[in-house]
Amino acid sequence: MRTERPTRLAILVGSTRRGRFASTVASWVAARAGERGDVQVDMIDLVEAGLPDVLPDDDWELPEEVLSLGPWLDTADAFLVITPEYNHSFPAPLKTAIDWFHAEWAAKPVAFVSYGGIGGGLRAVEQLRQVFAELHATTIRDVVSFHDYPDRFGPDGVPLDPRAGKALAAQLDQLSWWSDALRTHRDRVPYATGS
């Protein structure tokens, strides 16, 4: 899918757990997205972002880590969240990262690549849909998920099932379409969140 200008895609690596598998998934996603002519990839790793766990009240100044990450999110046209499923939900650092920002998410599409046990991280994704809806983001219906994920990737970090690449390509097509549509309209009419 071609648009007038490439979609600036921010891939958000949602796990900060030591020994995490998220890096493998994110590397594969970034490599596939980077092969496309309609996507410019920015990788945002929450380990490197170092966002504080404690959110301020309205009178506090924003921490430097938040001020540094904000422009990356603000200039993104679309987001792709890599999330594991921990205890039937998504990781706490991912929620903290989402909560630090508001307008940066609004009227932009969000896609998900999840992994986990037998559920493939889909329960985490369903909860994330509710969170992003509150922030006026548009979530992409199709999810790329990996159940029993350690068995789904080869030693080269590539999924063993070729259908995974096809599913990701279709998801990126949808993300690019939504990104172009929403960006075009945001350029014409500023989005009002009503809050």
C-alpha cells in the first residue's frame, strides 16, 4: 500500500522484564516493516526510555525522560505495540508509559503484536484496546499473536510459520491505511478530544 508520504511508525516494546522475549519479536517486526516503502520505523524500547513509575499531579514538572519521549510519540503517525501477557494482562511498565501521555495518542491508529502461553497474549490486547479507546486512539482489529511463543520462532529470530509474515504484512497494510486517513484529516481539522 502506497501513501503520499511514508507512515512514521513507532514500535513500542512493552516489556521491561529481564530476559524478555519482546526483543526477538520487536526485531522481527521492525525488520519486516523496514522492508516496506510506505513505512518509516522508530523503535521505542521502554527499557531505554526509563520512564518513572510514579505519575505526578498537575503541579509537578514533567521528568526529563517524559520530555524526551514525548516528541517521538507526538510525531508518530501510527503505533505498533509489542506486548506479552502477564497474569491475563499487559505489563505494568506499558501502562505507565501510556499514562504519561495523552494528546500524543489521539486520532492515531494502534496495532498489536502479542505473545504468551496458550492465549497468545490476546487477553492483554483486549485490555489495551480499552485503554487506547479512552485516549481517543483507533485500534486495528487484526492482531498478530504467538501462543506458546518459544516454540514459534527459529534460532534466527524469525517465526517458523510463514503465515506469521503474511499476517504482519496485512496488519501493516491496515495500519498504513488508517494512518493515512487519520493523518489527512488531522491535517485538515485539528482533533478535539473534548477533555
